[in-house]
Amino acid sequence: MAELADIVTGLGEKKFRAKQIFGWLARGAASFDEMNNVPLKLREALASEGYYIGQPEVVTEQISAADGTRKCLYEFRDGARVESVFMKYSYGNSICISSQVGCLMGCTFCASTMDGKMRDLTGGEMLGEVLRMKRLTGEDINHVVIMGMGEPFDNYDEVARFLRLINDPAGVGLSLRNITVSTCGIIPMIARFAEDFPQVNLAVSLHAPDGDKRMRTMPVARKYGYDELIEACRAYTEKTHRRITFEYALIRDVNDSEADARSLAHRLRGWLTHVNLIPLNEVKGREYKTAEGARVSAFRKVLEDSGVAVTVRRTLGSDIDAACGQLRADNKRG
Ligand code: SAH
């Protein structure tokens, strides 16, 4: 809002115009022409100065007949493409957004990282993902999870900007408590995040019971060790008094044994954690298979018996390309 006020006054207009424009943006306006209480002269000046609204276009979408899950492939002005998913839960509507175009982290089970990273998204573009979905569905968005393509802590400043933008009471005004950020474990950013955004929920993609196993599927574990990661997460819970969620994708014969579950339980017992088990979404071009149902149940039981809070992620949109990055990979240009 302050930046917008500077722009507007710089163009010789009154400051209150910034509030009007900010309101229009938050209500999902995709062009200056829609802002009919803003003087035409100002709208034209904004466009001729090169300002534009960073809402993406929809290249293609898939809607699940089973549960209404809606997955969009978006395209920004420069041709950059990312995915976003809308999901309906009993507690409200949720959108999963991307934070980067592609990803550099190289997790071996993930489709988003196969072609590396094209660029970071800006905070405004992340907001655009939400607002475009709102417009498309005509529904409210109650929760936002930054669990799409990209590593949010590899683009910290713009993710922070997004959080402030969507939280601004003059705009969308979404509560920070209704937002979750998921990281692959860039340790220095965890402490910073606890400092900057203690109200935002944090999820950490763990996917392994120990450092050796984690290094096999997640290259980031070579830079940031397992013990250090667990320690940083524990410090986070002590500082914020907020429960941390560990995501654990169960991959057949890779990390899904009862011995794996026991060593995981040993690490997580006794502090503010919650494990979200995700049966792997199989990705074309990757050899990994999803864990069998019996293995998932046995894994869950070991954690439960050790007193670790655990849920198995409900699979929504199983009849569409659910795993992040697959829709984009299937729609390569040229
Ligand atoms: N870079 C962030 C957020 C993006 S991915 C992170 O690593 O947390 C969101 C979650 O989906 C992560 O836990 C990621 O590891 C997981 N994921 C990626 N590919 C998957 C697949 N094929 N099946 C199940 N989960 C997957």
C-alpha cells in the first residue's frame, strides 16, 4: 500500500487513490479498466508507465469429477508457467500455490524440479494465483498453502511480501494463521521465519527417518544435515509454541518399513510435532512407487503407539494429475 501511494502521488494524484486501487486488486481486478471509480487519466498513466496486474492466465485446467478439486496451469506475461490447486474440505476452501517457476532443490521423487528453475515468482504473482482462482471458482478462499512448485525459503523475500500482501486488512485480509508454508529444510530460514511470521504454520518435508536415507532422495540434506534440521525444528517449536508438521511421502521399499517408522518416532517423540503421511504420487519418468496400503497402516501404527501425532493425507483429485509439476510437464511448449 505504501509503495502504491508513492506511485500514485508521483503521478500527481491524491493518496487515497492508492487505497481504491489496492481494494480493486484485492477483489481480483485483472485490468486497470475495471477500476471504474479511479479517474481514467490515472488508469492510463499507470498503464503507460508500464505497470500491470500480475494475474496469470489459465492455460489449461482439470476439474475432478469425484470431489471438485480444480487444478490450473497458469501462465504469466513472460510465458512462465506454474500450477495451483483448489480443494474443498469440510473446514473450508483451500488453495495450494507455487512460489517459483520450477525448482532447484532436486528431490528425486518430485516432478517440479525435473527441468530446474526458470525464475522466482514475485509476491504479487503469488497473490495473483489466489485471486485468479477466486475469480475462476467464484468461491471464497479460506486457507492458503505454499506447497506447489518451488522452494519458498529459496525465495524468502518475495514469499514474505506475499504474506504481508494477503494479510493486509485493506486488501484480502486473510489471517496468517490460515496460511501454511512448506520447506524442504533450508535451516537458516527456519529461525528467521519463526522471528518474522510466528503466526504462519510451518511444514517441513522430512521424507526420511535419518540422514543417510534423506540424502538419497533429497540433495538439500547434503548441505543441511538431518540432526541440525531436527534441532532447528525443535527450536522453532520452543520459540513459537506452535506445532510443526512433518511431511513424509511413503515410497515403496525406500522409506516405508516399520524400522523406518521406529527411528522416526524416536526422533519426534515428546515435542510439538505432527506427521502427515503422504502415499507417494507416482510421477511419470521417475521410478518410485507408492507404498502399499498395509505398509501405510503399519507405519502409522508405529508412530501412534509411540505417542507421535500422525495423519494420513486424504487424497483429493485422484482422477486428475495430482502430483505437483505433472500438469506443467505434460504441457510443455514448443
Ligand atoms: N519445496 C517445498 C514445497 C513444495 S512440495 C517443500 O519441499 O516442502 C510440497 C510437498 O509435496 C513436499 O513435502 C514435497 O516433498 C511433496 N512431494 C513432492 N513430490 C511428491 C510426490 N511425487 N508424491 C508425494 N509428495 C510429493
